[in-house]
Amino acid sequence: MITINIPGNRKIAVKYLVLDYNGTLAIDGKLIAGVKQLLNTLSEQLEIYVLTADTFGTVKKELAGVNCQFSVIKPEEQDKQKEQFVTSLGKENVVAIGNGLNDALMLASAELGIVLLQAEGAAVKTMLSADAVCRQITDAIELLNHPLRLKATLRN
């Protein structure tokens, strides 16, 4: 569990990390360099779940050796499937990270939503649904590994 008391904002206590795959953890179906090690370190504090349409058919191979669970979602209403998954974990217990339009509801419903602006870009609606924006997945994971960084970003 990660607990962060954010002055002038709220106390966050999360148990789960839910991530999109393509555009978030991977570019063109390939896991971004450094992500495996960072996720395995973070898995000592949070249970990690990856939700994906698996566009490139690579998720099983690419996530081998990563301490996480993944689920391939159906092609229709992906935004609602992701939101329902977060709700099933207890949205107050979840930090979610994504970039696409189908991630907007997931980020909005999670206790903490982080949007990424990497090679695939980010949907504007998703950016507006997030609590924080990061340029790279490695930066977002490091925010969780070093919670005082989040405190500085989200304080009021």
C-alpha cells in the first residue's frame, strides 16, 4: 500500500495500480525500456494489473517476468470495461495510468489518475480526467516509488 497525505487536497491510500498497455507501458506492442524493473520494484507495494485490447498480440510475451496480472478486454466499450475493473477493486484503492480515449473513465474513477503524453500522444478528454500528467511511463512509476514527488505536484 502507498499512503500520501497531500496538504490542502486529500489523503491517498492505494493498494492497486491499473494500467493500459499500448501507449502506456508499450509503444507499438513492445514494452518500453526500464519498465519491467520499475514495475517489479513497485509490485512490492501495490498489486499491478494491466488491461489491454492487445492490438499487436504481444502482451503475454512482453509482460513475461513482470510481477503483474493482465487481462485482454473485448473490443467494444473498452472505456466502460476499464472503469468497471477499477470499480471492482474499490476505486478509492486504485491509481490508474493511461493515455487513450478508452482510459478516460478509468482515470476519472480511480482515486488517482495519471495520464501519459508519450509517442502515441494522449486524448484531450483523458488528460482532463486525470489528476496528474507525466511525459513518460518511467516518470509516472517513479512518482509512485517516490510519493513525495506526488505530494509536491498535487498539494494546494
